Amino acid sequence: MADCRTGRQPRKRARQAFTLVELLVVIGIIGILVALLLPAVQAAREAAHRASCQNNLRQLGVALQNFHAAHNQFPAGSDETRGLTHSWITHLLPHLEQETLYQRYDFSRPWNDGDATAGNFSVGQAILPILRCPSSYFRWPGDTDYGGMEGSSLSGLSFGIQPGQAWVAGALITTTPDHPEPVNLASVVDGTSQTIMVVECADRETPNGVWASGSNCFVHENGPINEDLLNGIRSYHPRAAQSVFVDGSVHTLTQDMDLYVLGAVCTRYGREVIQWDK
């Protein structure tokens, strides 16, 4: 409609829109912001995973202390005194608030007796969140990311399974008819605050990575942590792995720690004099 005072037609306003250049600039800014925020988000997520993992290990440490108070010894890492190969976790179930699973488990039969619907094997298929590190990748029935420490030769102990040798020098050892006694506090001569009891071993292949299996304990022999894909200390925390010591304290092992020190804390009677960053 014309302006009655001037007789001129009103001008239409130009439509507002982004030019291609402006759109590209906005997309670039958003990309930069995402690139800046993503590492922080990932770091926060890993910090939460690490705290959850530490809490799992702390609870395992308390359960092991309670077991020792009740039996005056720790459970065997693998109980093979009758050739049945029960893991340390099967004995620990009542102290992990898993009394029902414990009552269903038959210690007179092998750990893998039965199938997925009945017998010890079915019990061992139970998923126990306390045994899973949030940073691990794979999940299967009955899996665990934590294993018992049987020993190490990295600090100089000789290879072997005889008393005084490396492969029975840990806190959770394999018991056999020839060596039927598990470890107690009195035999941890290096000190309870200097000796690992349980450590991360994330995503071990079955049966090693099943909590009911007696293979869920191991010797750490092959160099730094996070390198041995089968039996060594391994986690998905960046350059680190969590561990619980005999006194129940939880500490972080680093990928660049001295191998002699690593071997020393994996054993209970090497009589090493060590100082390390806890």
C-alpha cells in the first residue's frame, strides 16, 4: 500500500540469512569447541571409572581381611588339593554378600562341573559387578577383571614352585597335595603394606577370566604392566593398573615403574628393601 503522504511504495525488508562463509565459520567454531571439550569429558569419564575400580578392589581387600579373621589364613588363589581347581573368589563369596551363590556351589565337584543351567558351572556364570572394571571392554558370563597374585621372579627369586621360589611367593598361591597350606599374615614377611594380593588383569580370555576358575590367579613375569596379554597385570587405565595390598590398601601401579620394585611388591618374602611411590 502506498504511503498517503508521499505516494511512495514501502520498501520490503531484506530477508536475513547466513552466507556460506558465515555458516562455515560457525561450523568451524563448533568443531573447535567439541575438540576442546572431548578430552575433558573423556578424562572425567576415566576418573570416574578409576574411582569405581578402586572401590571394587577396596571391597575385595576388606572381604579378604574378613576371611582371614574367620579362618586365620587367606584363601588359596587356586585350591588344587583335590584336583578340583576352585578359585579364591569361590571361598570369598560369603564375604561379598553372595551367600546364596556360596550355598549353591559344591566344593566336592570341579569348578566347571555341570553346564549353563545346573552345577558349579552355572553358579560361576553369575555376573558380579564388584569383579568388573568399568574401563574394560569385553563382557561374558562370570567374567572378572581382577586376579590373585601368585608371585614374580622380577626381583630376583628363582623360577619354580618350591618353597622360597618365585611362583609361590605371592599372597594368593596355588595349593596342592604337596603344598596344602595357603598364606597367612605371619608369612608375609615383606610387610602387608608392601605386598600385592589382588591386581587388575582386564579381559583375560576364558577360563582365566572367569571368577570361579582356579586359573584366575597368575604370576607376573613378562616386564612392565599392560604388556602381557595372557597372564600379566593389565588394565585399560592409561599407563596404570590398580591393585589391593595385603593390608587392604589400594594403590596404582604405573607402566614405567622399576621392574625390580614391581617384582618385589608381587612377592611376600623376597626381603627386599624398597621405597616406591604409593
